[in-house]
Amino acid sequence: MKVIFMGTPDFSVPVLEALTKHHEVVCVYCQPPRPAGKGMKLRPSPVQIKAESLGIPVRCPKSLKSSEEQQAFADLKADVGVVCAYGLILPQAVLDAPKLGCINVHASLLPRWRGAAPIQRAIEAGDTVSGVTIMQMDAGLDTGAMLLKGEIPITSQTTAGMLHDQLSDLGAQLILRVLEHIPTPQPQPKIGITYAQKIQKSEALINWNLPADVIERKIRAFAPFPGAYFICRGERIKVFEANIEQPTDSSIMHGVVLDDNLLVGCGAGTALRLKFVQREGKRPASAADFLNGFELKKGALLAV
């Protein structure tokens, strides 16, 4: 098929690569380069870098609302548009332009976790399974009819980074199956609808008043980005791994260090053993290595 691919971040790259091996990708759309790094120089997205390395034409419009952009899209005369974490709203004229419309690769089992951050929200909520839904796009927010689903288990060790990579690879496999033989679209169920709100950096501050299991899920949901963190002696310290432990004293104070090996009191008489952390400007380190350079003894109080 003649395919227009629309995607921007790392998650989208395996899908683009898979399409190029089996179809003719006539053009790639992604969001414009953005300032990044110390010099704030414009940096192209992972999808733009990959597309250019493959010799595929790339377009980076700030919007698709103008008639000129919509006509340019239609002039590509594609059989199908494949969208994966593109980041821009597609007007109806764009959705309708390809012969088979536009198909989306979404990182959740719809209708659960429509929206911007389905991977993180699934882990944070304690879901035991995630997956990818391939759907026919319409004007709503991830409301289109479903074409194919695939599942990935979420374990007690799963981080957002791990699930991101698993779902990205699964999405690449599923989109090829769909394009080989377009299934009959199935409307999404009316029950079980949830929305995955965009992650705000302010959410990453750990609230030690919460039970340990809630905090531990947030740590995994925010690893590697933006990284759940606490404040100690004015320094922001990120936590990437922690284990739930039952303290001997149920009357512990929240946010108090309970021993010399980073056991921290949490809500509901629970505690977390911090295993892998990162100081500002430093590399991530084990708790033992961290404590070699940052004294944090029993009785210390972490900000809540």
C-alpha cells in the first residue's frame, strides 16, 4: 500500500520501520523540531531522524487546519494513513483523504486509557494488563472503531520504560496484520471508558503520606521519565526502584527514614525500601552507592 505515516517520539519508530519493510511509505509527518539541550538548539524528533535516514520525505507542519496543508496531504493520494503518537489533532478532511482513511496505533486496551499517557496511567492504577489497540480514527479522542487488539502483562517489576518498548514492538506487529487484511471494525464498548491525562512534572513529587503500594506504582509509572522524586536537604533525588516492606512499628511517621539503608515510612503503617536512586547532576545509583556520598541516617525526615 501507499502509506502516509504520522508519528513523532521514540515509541513510533518501530512502527515506521515495520511499515517501510512491507509497504511504500510516501511521506512522514511529525511535529516540528524543538529546542533542546544546553544550547536550546532545534532538535528533530526521533521519527524525523529515522525517516530522513531512510530517504522518506518528511513534513513538519505546526497545524493541519489550513486548506493548503489539507490539500497537500490529499495530493499524496495514499491508500491509508497510519498514525502513532503524532501529537496533532487531525481535521476531518485529513481523516477522509486516504482511500482507507486513517488508522491509529494506540498504547492501551481501549476504551480504557484513551488520551495522552496510557502507559504511565495503567501502571500507576495497578492494572495487570496493557496492550495495543489498532483503531479506525474518527474526530473524537481515541473513540474510533477497533480493528485489532494485542495484550502485554503488567507485572510487579514493570516500569513505564519497559512497557513502552514492549508496546511499541507489539504495535509494529499488529499494524502489519491489519494492513494485510483489514478486519471488520468493532465499536468500542460504552462501559470501561477511562482517560489517561497528560503527565505533569508536579505529579512526580512523592507524597509519603500515601500507602507504600501507591507510591511504588508511581515510581514504576514515572521511570524513566519524569522520575518520581523526593526532596532532602534542598536536593531533588529521583527514585527509580523501590520494594514494599512491612515495618516492625506500625506507628511510624510518614517520610521518616527508619534505618540506615533507605527504608522510608509511608501512609497506612507501610514502608518503602529505596533501591535505585539518582542525585541531581549524578548518574542513577544503587542505594549503597548513593549512601556513600549522601548521608541519610535513621530518623531523617524527607519532605512530604
